[in-house]
Amino acid sequence: MSSQGNSGDGLAVADPSVADAPRPKWKIVGPGLVVAATGVGAADMVATLVAGSRFGYALLWAVILGVLLKIVLVEGAGRYTLATGKTIFEGWRSLGKWTTWYFGPYIMLWGFVYGATAMSSAALPLVALFPVFPLHVWAILMGLSGLTMVWFGRYAIFEKITAVLVGIMFITVVGLAVIAVPDFPAMIRGLVPMIPDGGVLYTLALAGGVGGTITLAAYGYWLREKGWSTPRWMRVMRIDNRMAYVMTGIFVIAMLVVGAEVVSAAGVTLSAGDKGLVDLSTVLNEKYGVVVGTGFLVGFWAASFSSIIGVWNGVSLMFADFWGNMRGKESGHPDTIVGGKYFKFYLLWLTFPPMILFLLGQPIGLILAYGVLGSLFMPFLAVTLLGLLNGKHFPAEWRNKLPTNIALAVCALLFIVLGVQQLVTAVKPLFG
């Protein structure tokens, strides 16, 4: 049976080189679910809750727009990998040395600060559930657990663990949204694009920030781990990506419902950052009982821990590929894959050096540098994908069509605006 692939953004075409191969089949659990689960962390949950509590359902359209934009970005990263057989970093290098000079410092600094953030985020619900250890002890245990799972586990096991965590997230958060009883007429009105007074930054955050940053670029590496490595898998990849982000959209909409119906009705102001979710669990205990409040904390933990193991696996693969290329080793060299020495080095980098931050607090210089680089990654991804997917060296049948170029241009513009806003926020302390 001949396999089918999608030509660019258009109709399927036959690939005669694989005429005798079985037709690739899509399964519910795939790399798309991994990248989507990794991208939705505690900070995204808090941002959505606050938006729902302040503006109700007025920004529902922005959530849906954000899901569509992430589908375009992740599909682009996946399409590049399947069409060329190259990794996204190899593609970036083809655009010039500037991409390497940006990505190298970024991935090291990002990993150092994110490691501490992710471990602390996963520890917060555990401190609330089991106050036998202080926050930093639970954080260290979470980091070591993620390290162990990724160090010794194969991709198939990692994918199954992620699926279980996604199931927990989905049941607890969507179940809570059902209990809260959404205002469906208000939700329908929220589909009409409008920005309420004071809602510009929340609109940008919901449309551009929910669902991942650097982990979007890890999608191609997870495709390779899954065994999806040629254009034959293009149609399967697209289904995988779309279904994963539809689930992400439902999850984020559920958080918006909880913000609009529970947080707003309770008249509370959530703490900034991940602690806001602990505040919400207290409100839920009072409104619906301990079972619901405890269940939400479990879902909070699942969302945070899925981000730990996703980043520990996916971004370590990206670093291993980057450093292998810098050392003159092609992508796929034993040193650059799961279990390779470069992969293990970055795993250790994500886990142990960040623990220093538990003792030092938040060094302002490091946080500023992280904020500056971090604000520029999503524009970097969107702009480089525009270059890669329209380039003369990219297979013509898989190049962007006009609608995809427009969508990527919108992504680039949105992320540049959002990046500038984050940049201003990051450097503001320097000017008092």
C-alpha cells in the first residue's frame, strides 16, 4: 500500500519510494501530547485564572487564537524535520551563525533558571498536601525524580508517563470547570474578538504565551524518538499536533471557566506566580469541600511535573544536538541522542546547579538576563520558521502555502510585541 503525505499545506500525494510499506497510523498518545503537556505549566494556569477572574469570558477568543497559532508553529517545526531529515538546530545553522550565537547562551541560562522554577512549581502542591518537608526539600526531590525517570527511561516509557499525567490534569481541571457550571451564553459572546479595558497584556499572554516556548522546537526531536522520521509521517504528524492542541485548548478554557466562575465569585485576588494555585485550592476547599480542593492540587502537581520531565527530556535533546554540532558531530551521533554524554550533561545541568538558587533566592542580574533572552525566543522561532519553510533548499512540495505564511507572520508579530512587553518588564528594575 502506498503511503500518503500532505504536500505543503495542500492535498495528499503518493510517495512511490515507500509503495510496499504499511500506511502510518496515528495513535492518541504521541509527541504532540508530550509537547502540549510540557508547555502548559503552573504559570500558564495562573495567568488564565486571573484573566478569567478579571474579564470573565471576554478573552475566550484569545485562547482559541493562541491554540491555532501554536498548532501552526509546532506543525512547522515538525514539517521541517520530516521533510528534510534534519533537526531544527541544523536548520537554524543554515540561516547563519547568528542563530548559534543566540541559541547557545540562551539554552544554558534558560536551563539554569528554569530548573529551579520547575522544581519549585512541582513542590508547591506537595507542601500543601504533605507539609512534612519544607518547599526546597520537595523541590529537590522533584528534580531528582525527573532526572531519574529521564536518565534511565526510554522515550516510550516517558510518553506513557506523560499520558498519565495529562489524564490527571484533564480530569481534575475539566471536572472542576463542569462543577463550576459555565455560563454558556457568556462563552458564546466571548468568541467575538474584543479587548476589554485593561486587558491588552492578558490578551497577548493568552494568545501567545499559553502552551510552551522552547519546548515547541523540541517537537521534531520527539518525532525522531517516536520513529516518525520521513515525509510518510506528515499526515500522521499533523493529526497528532492538532489533536494535542485541541486538548490543550479545552484544558485552558476550563481554567478560564474556573477563573470566571470560582475565583471571581469568591472575590479573592490570587498571589502572583505558582502560589496562586495554592490560593485557589483554599477557595475550593471552602466552596466545594476538601475532596475537590485536594483533587485540584493533584492536578496542579501533574501539570508541573509533566513540565519537568518534558523539559528534562526534550530540551536536553536540543542541547545535545546543539553541542554535538559544535563539536563536529552530526545529528544522530551516539553522543547527541537520549543516553548520550551531551544529553546527560544537560540533564545534570537542569537538576543540580539550579538548586543553588534555593539558597540564594533570586539574584536580580540572573533573572534580568533570563527575562531578556526568554522574551526573544518565541519571535526567534517564528521568524526562523518563516525562513526555513520558504527557503530554496527546502523541498518544494512541503514549502509553506500563503495561509501558513500569513499565520506565521501573525505569530512573529504577536510574539515580537509580547517579547518587547516582557523585555520592558525584565529591565524595569534597573530604572527603579
